[in-house]
Amino acid sequence: MISLLPKYPEAHAIIMGRTTGKHQAFADSLHTRIKTSGLSDRLHMLPEKDWSKMASWYAALDIYVAPQRWEGFGLTPLEAMSCGVPVVGTRVGAFEELVTDGKTGFLIAPDDTESMAAATDRLLSDMALRQRMSVAARRKVLENHDIVGEAHAITEVYRELLTKAS
């Protein structure tokens, strides 16, 4: 975002989450880079927010970037997509099952910051593409990840396991 924001003077970016002790030095260096780049008023680092407020944060976004290097499973792309937000995410955890590359967002290799910036730039520069992906993202969540359907699917897994165990 440090490289992209100068190209889009109307854009803002948010980095949100908790910084654990072992990553504090990285967060501090990122604060310094943001300040040095002159983007402190447009690239905001915010602490982790209460989960019950996250839908309103996602809904305020035009693009969600999930740059994880690894992820056990990861639901943040699904949460963003449920709010109609296209995702630029890495190919980690369940992200490849959640994000349809080229339709609901873009998938890139972990640590490929150049491709991440290019995919984000593509969405920032093309409002029509962003809107198509927004609609497709929301539709995919409604069709494939409805909470009632998810609950029934989990129940079926437990029933099968109990049947096999008896």
C-alpha cells in the first residue's frame, strides 16, 4: 500500500489486528515506513477490534487484502466476501477454496508482494471489475457458505462419525 497509495490520492488503507510481542519490532518499523512515506493520514494502523463490530469494518472496504504467509484455516476472506468485498489473498489455508481466483478476487503466492500489489492495483484502477467481483463474492457466500447450511453440514459429519463409531 505504501507503493500504491501515491497513485490513488483518494484512497485510504487500513492495517488492523493485534501485534504480538515477537512482531512488535516489525510493527514499529512499519509505522516508521508509513510516516517516512508521508502516508500517515491515509495508511492507518488500527488495533484489533471486537469481533461483533467486524462486519461494519468489512462493509466499509472496497477491497480486502489477506497477505498471510501461512494460515491454519482462515475465515477473514469469507467474512469480507459476505459483506460484498472482493479479496486479494494468498494461497494458504482454506483461501483457495473460499476465493475464486479471477471471479471473487485474486489469489497469489505467499510472500509475492509484487503480485499482491499488482492485483490490488488492478482492483483499485477498475471500478467495474471491483463491482463485478463484489457481487460475485457476496453471491458465492450466500450460495455456498450460508450459516444454516454450514450448521447442517457439520451436523451430518458428526452423525456419520457417530454411526461409524457404533
